Amino acid sequence: MSHAASLPAPPTLDPAVAASAAGATSRRIQSIDALRGFVMIVMLLDHVRENWFLHHQVGDPVDVLGVDPGLFFTRLTSTICAPVFVALTGLGAYLHRAGHSHAETASFLVKRGLFLMLLDATLITFVWTTKLPPTIWLQVIWCIGIAMLALAALMRLPRGALLGLGLAIVCGHNLLDGIRLAPGDALYVPWAMLHQRALIDLPFGAVARTSYPVLPWIGVILLGFGLGPWFAREVDPPVRQRRLLALGGAMLVAFVVLRAIDVYGDAPWIRTGDALRTTMSFLALTKYPPSLLFLLPTLGLGAILLALFERIDGSWLVARLAVVGGAPMFFYVLHLCVLRILYHVAYLAWGPNHGDVFGVDSLASVWAWYLALIVPLYFPTAWFARLKARRRDIAWLKYF
């Protein structure tokens, strides 16, 4: 984020550790970890698709008149990942500040943000491509890094101001969609970083692609931070859960109403004469950068899932998801490396069978690969999560 990182979770990462933790705090954190783990598992599906189904690329938003419905809905499942992960990063920053000084939290956000930006521009770029000079894909990890820097600079503002600014960005940034700059224009590079998906020429023939323009994501991380007081110790879990369910439900209703009116927030949808493809058009939303109508249902669903995970806290499902959510960056790097190694092995063994790429012949194979990889990826992630919880004296572990 696809795909994403967050502040490190407290040591309530697996059933054994969670059982020894006390009180409402461990339950709250476990539900947050579980939601983070859930979006990582969903993200895996989209990255399997991107590796094994390169010959069936989808646009942004998806062309509903030409795409196979199964591929459309497979792609649709991953739309929750980046918005929820960025919001949880903001929420994690608020929880981190509860146990640290403002300066310590800001310092951690800056160091973590710079680390993520460097990681995305180096290791993750070269995992995705082996071409030289490279195209440096400034994707979700880069975006989260910049959003963390922005939060570090803004977090001293009153909560009301942060929420107001976050809402203004998320709700109003589509007013800027008509501003399109070309290479050579003044402010082209910063605008490409903020709100226009574009290519930036770099020295020695390299190129950077701003896949995730960051402005709306800054709004999302601010809203996640502003949600923090709902997780204070004095807030009863049932009260918090009702708030989250009400918030999520209101966002889903707002999406349906605004999308039906079809005057603002994304590209218009079309009535095709076919019920399925009309529904697909209604749900085809812009992610790069994320439109208001993209963020409403994804963040709304995230709020509902967070409430539901807290209600079933301690269950087998929540405990296992929390393990993955306790080491999200490790899982992110691990699964990308595994997928790219598998792809290159297949390419060398069978060669390009769809143009200049290797790919499977059916979407069912994509799902089969996805399901087959979940458990093998879980166990090393669980090992690393336990290591993080046990060895908090090793400073670099918290960055993963």
C-alpha cells in the first residue's frame, strides 16, 4: 500500500502474550492490531493478482465496460487496505503519544517516516522492477512516510483543528482535480507529489512515478489521530463500539447518497442497461489520489470492522489477525519478496506465456495461490512478532 505501515503495537501480539496482558488496553490494542492484520491479508490478494495476472491489468478507476466482473470484484476487495492502514497509523500515533512526550512522538514519526520513504525508494522499488535505470515507484509506503512527517509537524494543533483540517482535505481535495501541470511548469514536481499522479525525471535517466499523491492521505492520517480520544481508558468499550458503528454506518450512507446524486467526489457513474455492470460502475472509484467517494466507504467499513473485532476480542480469529498486524512491515516486505521470487522462478521455468510476461490463465488460479500463501507467510510473521514483543531493547525492530 497497496499496502502500508504503522506505529509498533504494544506486546499483545499473539495469544500467549495477549493472555498475560491486563485490562481494556490490551483488548483495544488487539482489536487495532487485528484490523491492521486483516488489511494486510486482504492486500496479499491484490499483490498476488498483480504478479500472476499482469496480462489483465485494470485501470483507475476500473473500466467496468470491459473488465471481467470477477476481476473487478477481486480488485475491489483491496480498496479497503490503504485508507484503513493510513487511518490506523494516525490512531497509532495518538496512542504512542499517550505514553510518551510530544517531542518523543514527533521524533519517532519523523524517523519512521524518513525510514519508510527510503525503504520504498530503494528496496521495495527493486523488488518490483529489475530494469536499469529504474522507475522509482513512490507508492503507499512512501506516501505513509510523508503523511507521518506531516502529522509530526501538525500534531501540536488542538484536536478540533486537526479534525477540521483533515475533513477539509478529505472532503475538499476533489475541487483541485482540474489543476493539471505539465513537466517544466512551475511547481510541477511538488504538485505531482501532492495531487497529480505523474512522472518525474531524475538524474542518470531514472524516473520517479508518484503512484500515491499524498494530499488526501495527509487528511486521512489526521482524522485517524483525531479519533484517538475514543480509545482513552475512561471510555467504556461498548460506548466506543457504538460510536464506531455509528460513524461507519453514517459514512456508508453518505457514500450511497453522494454517489447517487453524482455531482461531486469522483468521476460520474453510468447506467449501462445491465444491472451488474451498472452496479460495478457505481462502485468504480478513483484511488490515485483517493477521491472523497473512495474514502467514505473504505474508512466507514474500517470503523465497523474495528468495532466488530473489539466485540470478539480474544477469539481465535482476532488473535491470529493481531499477530500479522503486530509486524506489518515485516509481512509487507516478506510477501513482496516471496511473490517476486516465485514469479521469476516461473518466468525462468516456463517463459513469457502472455506477451512479455508470465501469468496464470484463470482468476481462480490467482485465488488458489492467494489462499495457499496465507499460512506459510503467517508463521515467519508470528516469529518476528514474538521477537518484537520479547526484545524491545533492540531499537531497530520497532521499525518493522
